[in-house]
Amino acid sequence: MRINCPYCGERDASEFTYLGDASLVRPDATPKDPPLDPVSDEAQALREQFHDYVYLRDNVAGFMRESWYHGGGCRTWLTVERHTVTHEIKSVTAAPGVGAKAPKKSGRRG
Amino acid sequence: MASNQSHRLRDGGIVDRSQPLDFTFDGKSYSGFSGDTLASALVANGVKLVGRSFKYHRPRGILTAGSEEPNALVELRTGARKEANTRMTVTELYDGLEAASQNRWPSLKYDFLSVNQLASPIFVAGFYYKTFMWPAKFWEGLYEPLIRRAAGLGDTAKQPDPDHYEKAWAHCDVLIAGAGPAGISAALAAGRSGARVILAEEDFAVGGRLLADGGEISRKPASEWLTNAMAEIAAMENVRLMTRTAVFGVYDGGTYGLIERVNDHLPVPPAHQPRHRLWRVVAKRCIVAMGAIERPVVFGNNDRPGVMMASAVRSYIGRYGATPGKSIAVFTNNNDGWKTVDLAEAAGVKIAAVIDARDDLPPELLARGKEGNFSVLNGRVSSADGGRDGITKVRIALNGGATAQVDADCLAMSAGWNPAVGLTCNHRGKPEWREDIAAFVPGNCPEGMTVAGAANGHFSLKDCLSGGHRAGAEAAKAAGMSGKPGTAAKSSAEEYGQTPLWHVAGKGKSFVDQQHDVTASDVKLANLEGFQSVEHLKRYTTLGMATDQGKTSNISGLAIMAEVSGRSIPETGTTMYRPPYVPVSIGALAGHHRDEEFHAVRLTPSHHWAEEQGAVFVDTGLWKRAQWYPRPGEKDWLESVNREVLTVRNGVGFCDVTTLGKIDVMGSDAGTFLDRVYINTFSKLAVGKARYGLMLREDGIVMDDGTTSRLSEDHYFMTTTTAKAGPVMQHLEYCRQVLWPDLDVQLTSASEQWAQFSIAGPKTREVLKAVLDPSEDVSNDAFPFMGAREVKLRDADITCRLFRISFSGELAFEISVPCAYGDAMARNLMKAGQPHGIIPYGTEALGVMRIEKGHAAGNELNGMTTAGDLGLGRMMAKKKDYIGRVMAQREELVSPDRMVMVGIKPVNKLDKLYAGGHVIPKGAKPGPDTDEGYVTSVCFSPMLDQYLGLGMVARGRDRIGEIMSVCDPLHGKTYDCEICNPVFYDPEGGRQRG
């Protein structure tokens, strides 16, 4: 497979490391003051959110936005839009902030 | 000359008769010519029996003249270079070649296991599953060795391969697979258009069928056109011809796998030359021009030596000037088969008869029986007579119902041609059935691929030339070229005129797959037993498996399956085609990555110095690390390690810790960044201070630990464990780029920029004073525990980093020097420390001291433990978020019943502890229900004069002082141990703070 790194150009997939779904957004977990009681509903809800974030994945047969790391090149984390059945790659972009919590005004970046 | 080449024709062919070559087959000497294959040389010597078949040990001859050969497999060469299952039809002859037939004992002529033919009922389809079902335990001891001896192919060398293999990349606009008339035409058109072209040909000679069949191109002999075309190609710098190179697979993104047999045609590769080269070619476009494979007819005893493909007979006569028979019968269902008649007659070889199966046999062909010296029979060959030395007679069922027989020592058969669709069906390409030629042709090809010539079902020379030219011009244009492709070469039209014919009922076994001994009855049996899907048919009967992947058998097999299951051939369908299309040596896939070159080796800058000191090295990941430094008179490693530990604890020693991962974290938000990746706080760390940090995975489990220092307001220097240097860097980059792009922070891997040494022991300061600039004050007040700052070396303008951190529990510093000075620094420390008795120590002593101090390391950071498990729960900050914080609070991860890290001390001081032992309540019966933990790390502690261990024990911190049992079934021991505080030595920590 060939991945067209926006910084390095088209390279063989062996230079890259696959992570997985790039649509995941890390939940906001800024500690409260005073800290939440770990057995409170609120704390439990936060753990549920993180459970989904860490473990739950869609098993997509089709195009999927994935995180790839160009460790054998520029060390950029990339978002690769790839077809999981045909391996066709539709787009490759650098991934600043795609996993960040959504900014308040401008919507999701990336 | 060793023999007279009884079947070599007086002239003709493209072998070089001025260059005779001697070779042996099964120990007997023969000779051939330069330009021969092993197969053509054996044909020239009248050798017909070349092997025994896979299951039934039936005598077999040469069926084809190319890469698709199922039968003529040999063990080529001897000794370490012996290569089993080598197809003699693609083995170039060289002087001194040695080959041996396979799967026979004691000899090819008198094969003991040919009695398998009598036992043939047990070798029917699915015999593996039926015969050897029960009892299961008989498999390993009895059935498998039996089958391996009875049914099998060649024998391996059993010695390391002495040759080299390599891998290479190439990039081009147009990759062309196959240099026959279509491929060459394509290369000319694409090359003239300006495209960068790679023209790959599996054969050692280019020309494809032209080499055997000749013909006319542009009103001149085809050979003339071939010479001119190849001269034009050679003159084009943008076209690269690669012979002996087969395209074997299509991969994603226009990547193709090619195998170049660089030096198989020589006895031994020249010095520094590889035997094979694996190419990965990235091409914008690919043209498949791999021709077609002639298909056999399935009839009785169709596997007898002397039965050969008609095109192969032409190849031996036309290309090699050697005839497979003195009296040849031709059996065909198409006009192409008649070319064999013309060619043989022109070469002066006797045609015994032509058997044409077509009901609508053209009268002019029928008439040739009257004018020629042979009879033309309208019918089908039903069986061949003759034994191991070849056929003597063919029996014919005439189309009217009568029978006939013809004496012949060779039967040339043609049931038409199958386009070589293999590559076009990679990537889920599905071939399409074309009724008019009764063959599968390429359907939806992989992205960027087109097909030309016979591979596309266009069998005439005219269509190959024009189709190749068109494909070449289009591919070049699609690749962005605008040059003129010129015009296509021309040839006259031909009529193929075939009528489908797959199977003729007759006396004797009728083989579909000769390599795996699959008969027409096996296919019928599979149908009866419900294995009608072609994929089931393949697995159940083994049809189409092994080295030839059914190139001559798949279509016949599925045609028979279609017939008996009452479906059409396209309804029956083909099996999935997967790479490799031709055999690829494992050596080529490995390339240079074997033995010492299996992976890269990383050496620390002081490696050679350590070697001089006689260090014993250990592999840690890619690194070589000094494990201990034996001294003369020390009887084993333990004695050396004990000395190293005692010297450090009582004097001073140093250890190379360069292999730790080192990352510069810089920027105004560097502290905030570290707060988010470590469980503890770094933003408030004072400049000039170091702190131990622990990071978690997002699921709350410990990922890595290390010491991170603040060298200036916005510059931190992180260290990671040796093993996790790469993964931590990747993780931090993910956090920086994907999660928190708004932070002003930059990461730089500095692992290879710094050589780092740990200097430890009560006399450390004396050594440091000797190596550092006199202005550097390393007293406890000026450089307290966990201090970190840049220092200058004595008499050298080199800035180093000095950290007062301790893994050993002694007064200790770690010093980083630019890696170019690593070797000098080791020598410097030895010299400066000599008056104080300094010694180097290795990773073993390092490990002993960390266990004595109860520091967790890789064995405890094992992907299952939490910060709390390791006794570091209180480091988890409450007022900030960090990776893993939320998930670490999960009920199971904070349960008081968890296994936590404790010290483990045998009650009997003489008991030797091993890592991996299981901790159970004292006196309990070992088992899953009594298992309460395990031993992770052990050492012999010279300070406590006994073995010590660290381990994970359920509720361990509440059980300090409890006597439990450690059960070690691996060493057959169970012994009592005391659960204790993991810090065995200097629990107050006074020594490292002194």
C-alpha cells in the first residue's frame, strides 16, 4: 500500500504505523474542584464515556478515517481516508487536533 | 561429449551448438547446448521418464516447456545448494549441472512405492480426511511420517543456504509483464511515447511463442522483427528490460512483486552477487502480456511419459532443435494444434497421425491426410498405451463410433488455450467466461492494469502485435506521456477455430492435476459427496495446489465439475487467485535479513571499549548491552556480578545507560504537556531538578516510567525505558499533534545524541571531581539529590548534563555526554576512578541493585499493572487531567483484592528463587483456585546473601510478614517464602541522599 504523506510524498505503507479510527474525540476530563466522588453518577458517566473512547469501535467495511503515524519519515500523525475492503485511499491529511475536544465555535477541525 | 543427443535435430533452434555443456541426471552423464533448459537437454537425449508422481508414484515425463510445468520437478544441485521441486522446464542448463529425480526409491525406474497404484482406492479425493481420522494420537507418530514418505515431492538441503538474496525497489510509469510479441509491442509504443518502462520477462530469452513458432511479421521472418525490436528497446534509455524476472503479484497502490532469478543459471553465484532478487516495483500502469497456457485433454493414461502439450512439442523442436519423439501423433480440437504438424514436418520429424476432435473439421485439413505422409482421423484419443519409458500407441474413439489405434512415441495434445489471467485476478479481480474461445479472460482488473495479446484472449500474432501496441500507447498516455507511439507491426490474420473438449472417457486413470495426482474420478467423487463449490473442490481433492498452482489443471477440473454437477463453466466459477503466481524463494522474501543481519544491531558509543574490557553482552531489543565484566579467576557470571554489586555498594562503579530513550520536550507549554502525559506534576518542578515520572495508557495501565529533568524554564529532558523509547515517542507525538495541538510544545528524539553513564557508590564524588571542571561543585548542598544541570568537563570544552538520580540506591549521578565522546568518557571515568577502585558494571549488577531497592522495571511494568499495584498510587495527581486518569479509577483497577508488588524472600536462605513461580497460601494445593500471585523478578543479593524476588501478590501490602508458598512446577519445587516490603536494602534511603 502507498500513502501520500503531505510532507514526504508517496511512501510505502511499511514506513507507517496504523492506530485506528481517527474520528474518536477524547472526552473532556478536566478534574472538578472539589474532585468528583469516584462512586458518583457523574464520575461513572465519565468512565462510561472513556470506556467508549478506549474500547468501542465500529467494524467498518468501506471508507474509514484512520490515524496513521509516519514513524519512518516525518513523525507526523496523519488522517488517512481508506477503504477497508479495497485499500483505496481517498485522502491523506496531517491530523492536528482531530482527536481534540471540539472547540466551542468552529466545530470539529481536521 | 557424454552422449550422442539422440533426439537432437540436425539444425534449427536457437541453442548454441558451438557450446556443448555436460550435466548429470540421476548420476548419469548427458550433454546439451548453451541455450537449453534441463528439460530440452533431456528431450534431446531421448530421456522420457523424469519423475514419479505425488501419490501414486506413477512414471511421469515432461508435459510442458515452460513455467506451468506440473511433472518435471527435480532436486537441482547437491549439498547446501540442493533445491527441491525445481521445474526443469525453466532450469537453464550450465556446465556441470547435477539434477536428481524426486519421490522414488530406490530408483526412478524401479520405484518401490509404485505399489501405491494398487492401493489407489485409499488415495481418492479427501483421503487425508477419510483414512486417517482415528485415533487422533496416531497422527503424529504413524500417519504423518507414513504419508510424508509415501506422498511427497523433493527433499530439502537440510543445511543453511550459503547464497545471498536481496530486495530492491524500482519505480516506473509502465510495467509490462511478459516480453512476447504483445509485451514487446507495448514496450515499443510506451517507450517511444517517453514513458519510463520496465519490461519483465520470466524466461531468459525474449520473444515468447515467436521463439518456437516463428511466423511472419511485416512480411519478414518474425525473428528479424524480434532482433530489430529488441535493438530499438536497448537503445531507449527509458526502457529497462529485465529477463529471468517474473511478475508474481499485484499489491495495493500500484505496487508489484517481481522475482528475478539473477544467478540460477550458474553453478554458484559470482562473489557478492545474489542468487535471487525480490523487486517491489511501483508503477503508474501495468500491462499484462503473459500470454496463454495451453490446456491438456483428460483421457486414459494421459500422464504417461511421451504425452506432451502440442505447444511444448513445438518449443522443443522450434526453439531447442530437439524432438520429443521420432513419430509424433497430434491430438487437437483447434487450428493451433496443426501448427505443430507444420513445424514438425518442416523439421523433418515424422507425424504418425493427426487426431482432430472437431465435428466440423475443415475439409482442407482433412484433405491433408491424403497429400501428406500421415493419416488424419476425426475423433478423440481415449487412452495411451505404454509404460515408464514412454507411450507406444494411442487408442482413438472415432467420431462415428468406431475405434482406431496409431503407433507413436509422442502424443502432442492441444485442447485450446487459457489466457494467463492469474495476475489480473489478484485484488479480487474476477475473470469472465468467453464462450467463443471457451476460456476465461480478464474481467475487472486491478486498478491501473490492462491486458494485451493472448493473455487477453487474442491468440493470433496479428492481434498480439496490434493489441500490445495499443495497450502500450494508452498506458503511456495515461501515465502523462505525450510522445508519439509509432505504428504497430503487422501480421496476417489466423483462424483459431476451436471446439471445447475437456475429457474423453477411456481405459486407465485420467489425470486432471498431474502434480497432485487428482483424477477425473476424484472430481466426480467430490461432486457426489457434495463438494461442488470450486473452493471446496480444491481443498477436498487438492486440485490446483502445490508449485504449479494448477496452471494446466484448474480449468479442466472445473469444466469436469461443471459437467457432472449440471452447471455451466461460468456458473461453476474459478477459485480465488492469490500471489505468488510463480514460486518465490523464501530466501528472496527474507533478503539480507537473516543470521546476524536478521535485524539491525545498535551499539552504544562505549561498546568497543566494553569489548576491550571483556564484557559479556546481552541483546535488549536491538541493542547490545554489557551484561557483566568477567575478571580472570572468576568461575561464573554470579561471581562477577556479586563483585560488581559489592564494589558499587562499597566503593564506586559505572554503567552505560545510553540505551534509555531520551526526548527533549521544549516550548512554553512543555510543563503542561508533561502534566497531561505523566500521572504526577512536572509544571511545578524547579529548574535544575529531576523527578521520577510514571505514565499510563489511556486504559489506566502503566505504560512506562523514567526520570525527567527541567533544564530551563521551557526545556525538559525526558528519559524512557530502553524498550519503550520508540512507542513513548509515538505516543507523545499523538498527544501533541492529535489531542492537544494548541499546546506550544516540541518533541525531539535525543536518544542517539547522548551517551549516558550512571556513576554509583559512596566514592562517586571523588570520581566526578576528577573528571569535571574544578569550578563544578557536586557537594550535597550544591548538587542535592534529584538535582540536574549542565556541567563542564575538566580540560575539555564539552558541555554535559549531570543528573543526581539513583537506580542502585547508592549515592549516584548520571552524566550525559555528546555521543561522539561516549567512548572517551568511558575511558576517562576508568582513568579518573582508578585511585578509587572504580569498575564498570553491567546490566546484571544493575538489576540486582534495583531488586534490592525494590524498583519496578520491565518485568513489573508488564502491561497488566496499575500505578497502585506498583505502590505508586500516591503519585497520581488529583487536580489535573492526564492520560489514563479516568480509566484508572475503574472499580476493578482500584480493588483492594488486586495483586500488588511485594518483596519475596525464601524462608530457607539456601533456596534458589526463580521468576515465574506462583505464589499460593502456605501448604495449599497448587492450582488456579489457590493461585494468589507470581514472582516477576529475582536475583541473588550479595548484600543479604540470599536470593530475593519481587512479585505480584493479591492484597500483598496487607500480608507483609506472612509466610506463603512459591510453587515452581518448571523446576519441580515448592518452597516457603516471606512476603515483605519490596525495599530490601537501605529502606530509609539514606545512602542515595548522602
